[in-house]
Amino acid sequence: MPRSSRSPGDPGAPLEDVAHHPRPRRIAQRGRNPSRMVEDTSSNMTWFTCFACSLRTQAQQVLFNTCRCKLLCQKLVEKTGILLLCAFGFWMFSIHLPSKMKVWQDDSINGPLQSLRLYQEKVRHHSGEIQDLRGSMNLLIAKLQKMEAMSDEQKVAQKIMKMIHGDYIEKPDFALKSTGASIDFEHTSATYNHEKAHSYWNWIQLWNYAQPPDVILEPNVTPGNCWAFEGNRGQVTIQLAQKVYLSNLTLQHIPKTISPSGSLDTAPKDFVIYGMEGSPKEEVFLGAFQFQPENIIQMFPLQNQPARAFSTVKVKISSNWGNPAFTCLYRVRVHGSVAPPREQASPEPLPERD
């Protein structure tokens, strides 16, 4: 059988041709090449897997770092917000704090300070009263010491004399006639003339028993020994022994028990006191008062005490206690000081007794 013209690689060629042809070796070699390819492919896959794993690890690390940065940013934003809120709050507090502090100071500081000042004023006032009481106590102790030194007879005699005279005014009298005081007759009311006060002989008046105004400047206070003026209105002007800073005026009348008429209707009631100084004499109002005849001696503190000295005092009487005919003045005393009250030296306290 003639040889076929087919190529050795033809699939339809007989097996013998194929077996004797060198082609099968190539085919065997080609059969080996797939295993190598598998090995190459597996090695390539291993490298790719490692590369993918490394990429995944890097990606995870980048993602982790990104998340961490986000957390840090969030925390930073939160802290920044808190700081801003704190700064705003401090700013608001610093704005409103002065007004609140002022109100607090007004309520919690000025109140106690005012109370403390009032308390200090009260303490000063009471300390002044205590000093006055101490001075009075020292004077009383001195009088008691004098009384202890006196005998019993002297004590009784002194007590009786005080009860008789009823005179407990222990102040200097600048209207006393024996020290130089006198009456300004030009500015004094006329003396009341009563028929019973005249002595006649064959219709000739021998003398007048009516007392002159200067009798009120003497300490002899007995029934009838007074100055009388007509009606219930009159005045008397007293020229003092010297210029005096006036403080008090004392009126004295006889008690009802020794009054010849058995009443006190001739006693003065309402009167006004004036201080006079200069030429022409200027009148300065010193006070208006009312005399109560039940108290035979009454001292009246002047309502107005100007810081000036007066040499003349006017007592102007506007009413009496019911007698329409005349009014009687028994004694008038004027009290004060020669030196201004502020310049007077306070007496040294006497040592206290044990």
C-alpha cells in the first residue's frame, strides 16, 4: 500500500507512522509543560496572595490610623468646645460679677457697718452719761463725807433750815443785789399803790409800805416782802452784776400755808424771758414758761441759749393765777456762767471711797 501523503501530525495518520516519527517526543515534552505551568502559576498565585495580604494589612493600618485620627479630632473638637464654653462663662461672670459684688457689699457690708456706727454712737452717748453720773456720784460722795464730819446737831439744824426756806437751788445767782445787780426802772412796770400800803397822819402821807422792785433781788422771802405791779401784766428788767452766759432762771413764791390771804392768786403764771445787750438794747427771746405756785421754787432751763453773754434780763409776765388787781413777785434768780460753756473746765473727779 502506497504511503499516504498526510503529514505526520495529521490525526488521521496510522499509529505506526506516529510511533516511528519523532513527533511523539515533542508531544511528551508538551505533556510535561503543563505541570511546570501549574507550578509557575502556583508560585505566581503565592506571590500575589502575599502582595494582597500586605496590601490588605496596609489598608487596615491606614483605616485604623484614619479612625484614630478621627477619634483624636473628635476629642480635640470636644475639648475645644469645652474650653470655649468655659471662656464664655468666665467672660459673662466677669461682666456680671462687679454688679453682684456691689449689691452683696451693699447688703452684707454696708448694713453691718451702719449698725456698727449706730452702736458706736450709742456707746459714746452712754459713756457721756456714765461720766456725768460719775461726776454726780463724786459730788454726792463729797457731800456725804462732809455730812459725816458734821455733828448730829449740825445735821438737824441744817435740815430744819432747808425745810424752813425750802431752798435747794445750789447755783450762783447773778441777779443778787448784794453782788451788784440792780433794777432798770426805765424798762420796769410801775409799782402797785394800794391804800393799805400807805401811812397817813391827818391826811398827810408819811411813808409808803409798798416794796420797790429791787426787793426781788434779795433772799428775804417772807409774806408781804414782794414787789407788786398793777393788774396781771407787767415786766421787770434786771441789770446783772456782770455779763453772763445764761442757762436758767428761778422764780420763788411763798407757800400757801403762810399766805395771809390763804390763796396764791397773786402769783405769776405765764411769763417770757428776754436777754438784752447793746445800746439800744436788743431783745433776744430765751423762752416762754408757766409758774406753778404749788412748787414754791421752780427753776426753768432756758429754751434758747445763744452763744453770747448778756448783761440784762427782762422778765415779762402776761398773766397771774386769778387776782385782777395786782401780781406779786417775791424773788427772781438768774443762773449761768461767766465763761462760755465750751471753755469751762470740767471739775476733776474726787477719789472714790473704798
